[in-house]
Amino acid sequence: MEIQETPTSKYGKRYGQAEKDDILGRFAASGLKLDIFAREAGYIPTTLKRWLAGSKRVARPKLVAIRVRNPETEEKGRIEVVFPCGTTLRVDRAALAQVVNVLRRPC
């Protein structure tokens, strides 16, 4: 019977996602501060911090469906955008490019 070891890099052991999730779950359940948990469990604190930061990232949609109302029903020179959540944005057509640029900025 041959034993396969987990691949390692020059930085140490590589952990699969299931292992990371298990370790982070044990950390959360421990109630300990990260540095104390890492020391007691034999992990490098900065590694756990990096995993935690990665697990908190939320995928944001790249595109959001919107509906632009028929310009003929609106005031001349204005445009109205209705977002799926119900928010309505009314803006002068001349300022539309500036508004879009503001909306593109990360929060």
C-alpha cells in the first residue's frame, strides 16, 4: 500500500478547499483569537488570515439588468432608468455619462 502525501510548495503544505473550510470552521467554533488558535493548532496565523479574507469575498454581479423607459413618455432631454430592485434614476441626457462613471466606481 502506497501512501500519497499532500503536495507541498517551498512555503509548506498546500491545503485543499475542504481542508481550509474545516480549519476555518474549527477556528470559528473555538471562540479563540486567531493568533492563539493558530499557535495551538500548529498553523501560521497569516495563512489563516488570508483564508478568512478570501472566504469573505462576495461575488458581485458584473452586469445588472435595467429597464430604460421609453424616452417619448418622459420629459424631453431626460432619461429614466428603473433598476430591478425598484429604484428609479432620472437624469438629464447630457449628464448621463457622468452618472454612469460614478456608478462604475467600486464602493
